[in-house]
Amino acid sequence: MNWTLFFLVLSCTFGCAVIFLVTRLCRVQEQLNIIENALKDIQTGNLNRRILTRKNDMTKSICYSINEIAANDQAQLIRLKEAEQAYKRLMTGLSHDVKTPLTSLVGYLEAIQGKVVIGEEKEEYIGVALDKAHHLKDFVEDLFEWVKLDAKEQKFQFEDCDLNELSRDILADWIPALEDRKIGYEISIPETEYILRLDRNAYTRILNNLLQNTLVHSEASNVTVSILENDKQALIIVQDNGKGISPKDLPHIFERLYQCDESRTAGGNGLGLSIVKELVMIHGGKIEADRPPEGGAKFTIVFPKAL
């Protein structure tokens, strides 16, 4: 009797185990079929395909990995499409920014060559043509620098620099231009030494581009450059009392080839501030543009003390 009961229990246990294993194997086979179909679907380009799985499925790790790969590929594809669209916009913008001044320049030169204008008017045409040639030259130089930055081909020479002394030297070169345009200026830079690791040429370009932006686009009567420092970071602030930047333009002001509809970008190429942001980020810093309550435009650069 005892042996009969024992074998009965053993048979039931064995039967349950077989049923459990068969069920699990069927579930695994089902999951493998789903995985196979999903992989074929993904292979044909359907990166939206995901595999549903249960927490206790033996194939859950494989399913999670496949889902992650598909999601990463989908994100990469989106980035590539966005980059392609950005490239098309860039080419369209470049074509316009080169063609427009070049066509105008050719027009002035043809008028001079054809003796359409003479005397004082001819001299005026020559001056305008020269200005347009310089504008085109500046645009090409900005474009080359931006391309090198974007391609990570720009070489930098970082060294310990006295931020305050270097800033004073750069600003000194701008005083004649500001005075010539009758723009007042205030410079507030600490007399103490403040050492940062900087690329001198890159930092010079940063300040030059910001001041050029103010000089050409702001219609300001006064510009202020100040530096604030503590043991963690340095703030370089360039502020003017000009027409400022409209709220709709502020979020885009550092985008490449972005040009505001208003006067701040008259004659600009939309690359100067983009270059500034790239150079600031390379130094481990950040830059923000703002429209203060009192009007004008304010650019604030933050450089960390330790790079």
C-alpha cells in the first residue's frame, strides 16, 4: 500500500514536472518565434518594433537587449535625419549669404567699369564695393572657422592666463573704434590676478565677436564690459543699451546662420555668436543672452575656475 502511494505521488510529481517543462518550452518556442519575426521586421527598417515580454520569461534579457538596440538605432536615425535637414538649411543659408553680397558687389563694379557713374559718385560706389568685399571676406573667414570647430579640427593651446590682464589688452584695441563711433564705454575689471586655463586666441575671438556684434548691430550709445570673480568661477558680462534682442529671437540667438528679423543682425552673417558659443563650451563654460528690464542686450559668459 505504501509503495503504491509512493509511486502514485512520484508519478504525479513527474507528470507535473513534465507538464511544467513542456509549458515552459512551448513558451520559449513562442518567444523565439516572436523574436525571429521581430528581428526580420527590424532588419527591413521597422525600428518602431518592440518585443513584449514577461518578467519570468527565460528570453526576457534577449528581448530587452533587442528593444534597446532598436531604440538606439531609431534615435540615431532621427539624429541623422535632423543633421541632414540642418545641412540642407545650412547650404541654403550659405548660398544666400554668399550670393547676395557677391551679386551686389559685381553690380557696383560693373557700374564703375562701364562708367555708369563718374566723379564723386564713382568714389562712393568704390567705397560701397569695398565695404561689401570686406563683409564677404569676414563671412568666409567666419565660415572657415565655424567649419573647423564643427569638424573638431581646430587646434587649441590652453595655458594658464591672467583673465583680467588678457581682457584689458583685448578691450584696449577696441577703444579707438568705440570712440570713432561715439559709443560710450565702461570697463570694470578687477586689478587682482585671476588665473584660468585659456586659449588666448580663442578667448580673444570670443570678446571680439561680442563687441563686434554690439558695434555693428545694437545701435547702442554705451557698452559695458565687466568681470566678476570668486573662487569657483568667473563671469564676463558684455552689455549695451541698444535695441536689444526680441523675446522670440533669444532662444535661437546662438544657432548657426540664425539672423534676427530686427536691426541687431543688419549686415550680419549669423555665424559670429555661434562661434562664440562653441569656443566658450570648448573652455568648459557657458554663455547666455538676455534682454535686461532697462533694455539693450546682455551677454554673460561663465568660466569655471578649474578646467
